[in-house]
Amino acid sequence: MESMLNKLKSTVTKVTADVTSAVMGNPVTREFDVGRHIASGGNALAWKIFNGTKKSTKQEVAVFVFDKKLIDKYQKFEKDQIIDSLKRGVQQLTRLRHPRLLTVQHPLEESRDCLAFCTEPVCASLANVLGSWDNLPSPLPADIKEYKLYDVETKYGLLQVSEGLSFLHSSVKMVHGNITPENIILNKSGAWKIMGFDFCIQSTNPSEQEPKFPCKEWDPNLPSLCLPNPEYLAPEYILSVSCETASDMYSLGAVTYAVFNKGKPIFEVNKQDIYKSFSRQLDQLSRLNSSTLQNIPEEVRDHVKLLLNVAPAVRPDADQMTKIPFFDDVGAMTLQYFDSLFQRDNLQKSQFFKGLPKVLPKLPKRVIIQRILPCLTSEFVNPDMVPFVLPNVLLIAEECTKEEYVRLILPDLGPVFKQQEPIQILLIFLQKMDLLLTKTPPDEIKNSVLPMVYRALEAPSIQIQELCLNIIPTFANLIDYPSMKNSLIPRIKNACLQTSSLAVRVNSLVCLGKILEYLDKWFVLDDILPFLQQIPSKEPAVLMGILG
């Protein structure tokens, strides 16, 4: 046991030392606490990605750190070239704002040992998820090792990258220049975001004219971090020293190929003799056959073939790619709708939430928990939406383990349990009472769930009282005896004596009759029987109930 503890202690110390040595002294640490090393990303996976939190607000972030020790082997002037290239990439990303680009929360800071900046919370880079594990901690984080991309995530992810490129090409008049799995980051909720603007090219023409992109010749003498990844680079960069927005579309085709081929690029490039490599690649591209693309889904295969075409003019543009039928998938469209939820009014949202129970069973559980559940629970602040959102949240709860329910769903349900308006909230909870009582911990049942049942028995609405009385017997076996005896029974008796509704009175008696088996004999003799004599009305239905 002691050796185990020492081992754990040394691991924790090593991780802390690793973070501290790299980031210590960087101005980022004044405002942010840096946590665990979780992933790597950016060109050649050179950036280590850590969990972090903002000290003042406790807001979650990701901290990207480039450790200068990585480039110790280079000459001073080469080191400067590398640092300048990395800085340029982050500064461009900081300037650009779009839902499909990685959001920077704190700009780049430099210290003697590292570069660092903060972004929205992230999960990993696409390259990590596809099996490229450079610059990752050892042992490898289990969530990266076991990460499985589902079809719906791949479809929607590629659509998100296409939308990001459409923004860059049309609105910013910019070529990204290095679209690769390393530069596609999966944020905490699984959305695909573009980063890595180290080699982006801005149009030199005024905005109203046809964009013109100046292109530099490939220089094999530069350090590899000062060059884009040639395995995803369009052939015209190397062979005719030219580029345009269609060059990024070739890279998108190469990324699509890699996603469906376990991260393997379509061509291996010999960086020592790049021109020969690309001439051979050009030849293979002009004879691209179906067997090379066999792992790519049939409905997108032809589009990928067009993206990988030697002639830039033949490749579809980013806007055309966003409209292909491959992305008209019910799951992908559902995720897309969630991303645009803030633009919708209550009527549109309510229609969408009503149809959601039909879609949820078709989606993988991790995608539901990671992408959909946080969007649903964020709607709880809007009381009018709760009756439409709550059935979906409880449907997800049914598929969760008890531990997942307590960790992911219960904290958000707490305030909803206390809401009295609109009245449908109470009805929905009453209909799902067996779920709540089997998955909620005893303390929380006592403090939140049962008080809701008591409120329903005391509600002014006859309909709610009736529903509650009808449902109580179905979960009575799950209620602890003291609560039953001291809180529930007195309220049922009260409902029976105080009401002016015959239906409520009869249902109170029927309800009591059904839960008698959970009460001890003396309590029935001392408490229930004397109560029956106090019932004021003598209608046949009530007498039948009393006799029953």
C-alpha cells in the first residue's frame, strides 16, 4: 500500500514539476491556474494543452504551452524563425472571431522558457483522437486512448471545418495554408474548431476585387516548424508556387481521407526530396481510383475525389461543401440546430424540443452527454422552456448510470424541483417519479423530490391532486417509512377532508387503500380507521371507498 502511495506521489510530483517548469514565470500564470496536461495540438503537435481555470472567476479554460526546450538543438536565428512563426499563428487566431475557429480567452504571453495562451476548454486535437500521440503525457490519458469518433461527429465535424473555411475564404479573404488534423481542435463539447494560422495568407487585392494570394517557395532548409505539413498540402504550393482558396479545399479532402483511414494521410511525403515526392503524388492524383478511397463513405466519395483533384478550378468551394447531401444527416442537423439555438425564439425552440425524443435514441450516448445535455440544461433558466426541455433531460437520465445521473443531471434538476410554474413541470416529474426515486440519493429524495409530491397534494389544481394520488401507489414502496408516516399520509388525509371535489376524495381513499400494505398494523388501527369516521360526505362512491 505504501509503495503504491509513493508511486502516486512521485507521479503527481512529476506532473506538477512538468507543468511548473514549463509555464512557471509566464505571465499567463498570474491570471490562470494551470492543471493537468491533457492533449497536444498545432503544427507538428508542438503545443502542449493543459486544463486550466481563471483565478478570479473559476471559469474553465485550456492553456496552450510551447516549451522552448523543444527547439534547443537549433541555431539562434532558426529559433527566432520558429518563435516568430508560432507567434504569428496565435496572433492571427486571436484577431479572428467565429464559432468555427478556436476561441482565444487570453492572448499570447512569452517568458524565457515558453510561449502560452488560453482558449475555451478543449478535449484534444483531431490528430490525438486519430492516434498521433506526440507531445502527450505518459501514461497516455485514457480518454484520448479510448476516444472513438462516431459517424455523426465526423459528419458534423467536417461540416464545421467547411463552414470555418467558408468564413475565411469569403469574409476574411484569407487562405489558411495548413488545414491538418493537428490544427483541428475538439473543444470540451466535441465541436471541431480551426487553429494554427502560422502560414495563413491574406489577399493582397482590395476587398471588392478578385482575391490574390502571394505564395512563398518551399524552402527545405527551414526548420520543420517553419513549414506547413506537406502531407496535407495542395500540389500547386510546391510545383507551381501558387495558392488560392481551392488549395485549402485540397487540404480538407486530405483531412477527410485521414479521418476515414485511422489518421493515415493519403500520401506519405519524403521531406528530403519534396519535389520528386510531389511529382509522383501528382501522377497518382490524376489516376485516383475507387480502391484508394474505399474507406470513405460512398455518399461523399465523389466529393472527396473532386477535392483531391490536381486542378484547383475543379475542387468544390467551402460554401458548396457545406450544402452536400452527406451532411443532411438527422444527427448532424440536430447538433447544428443546437449550435444555433441562441438565435431561435421560444416557439421555434419548443417545436424542436418536442421532436427531439425521436432523435435521441439514434445518437451515441457520449455525444448526447457531451453535446446535447449541456445545451438542454442551460435552457432551465427560461421557465417557459422547461416543460419542453425536461422530458428530454429525463429521457437522457433513463440511459445514464446512477453515478452519471448524480454527477451530470441532478445538480441542474435541483432548482427545477422547486419551480411551481408552469404547472406542467410538476406533471412531468410526477409521471417520472419511479426514475427519480431509483436514481436520486436518499438525502436528495428527502430534501427535493418528496417535497415536490407534498406540494402536488396541496396544489389548488384538482387535476394535479388527482394525478398525484393515482401515481403515489406506484412508487410507495420506494418511500422511506418515516416520510410515509409523518409527511405523506397526513397530506393525503388532509386532501380528502379539505377538498370540495368528489373525485379527489374518492382518489384519496383509493390511494390510502393501495398503500396500506406498506404501513404497520398499529398505525392503521390508531390513525387510519379513526380518520375514516371524520369524512364528511356520504356519497355512494365515498362509502365504497371507505368500505374498500
